[in-house]
Amino acid sequence: MIAFFDSSALIYLIEGAEPFASRVRAEMAAAVAEFPNLAAAVSRLSWLECRIRPMRLDDHATLAAYDAFFQRPDLIWVEMTREVVELATVIRARHGLRTPDALQAASCLQLGDDHVLFTGDDAFRRVAGLNVKRL
């Protein structure tokens, strides 16, 4: 099983905003209990979105926390390939997701059926095939 992190889930987790950070930690603990070999995955879009606010605020501590997460050697990166963008286009057209969310959904679907998408956004539930865990 692979846990795919939408940007919102990572922001909740790393920036520690409550009650969201506690929810992410609790959901992650439950997922690890169910799937002891749970892997973690992100897209390049998550990397971009998570780092914007700390850069704008010149918040080096938060930026370092993100960089530490994104530098994990076991982290699975889903790249923005042509196939991801084509699938995101279909998702956006059929389900009305915003472009960044459609790209995240398409990225997550590249992982196959054994995934769970951690997010704070209910819109992802409209996409067939996504195993969504709303935080």
C-alpha cells in the first residue's frame, strides 16, 4: 500500500496546524497499523505547493522541515509525465476538479489500486478509482 500525500495533507502534517496535524498523524498511524509496509508518495506539484508559503515568509525552519521530508530516500516521486497530464485533463473535464487537484488525482492514480490519497479536499471523492482519506 502507498500513501499519496496531497499538498494539504503535507501542510497539515509539517506545519502542525491543529486540529489537522493530529488528524493526519492519527490517520497515518491507523494506515501503518493496517499496512506495516506503507510507503509514501508525492508529486512534484506537492513539492512546489508546500514550499511557496515558507519561501514567501522567509521561514527557513518550515522550509527545512519540508526539505527534510522531500529528501527522504524512501519517498516515491510521481513525475508529471505526458500520461499524467493527459489523465488530469480527462479528470478536470469529467469531474470539474481544479487543475492542480486534477494533476494530483492523476499522479495518485499512477500508483495503481494499492494507494490511499491523504487530502483535506472532498472534491477528490468524485474521481473513480481514487481511494480517498479526507483529513
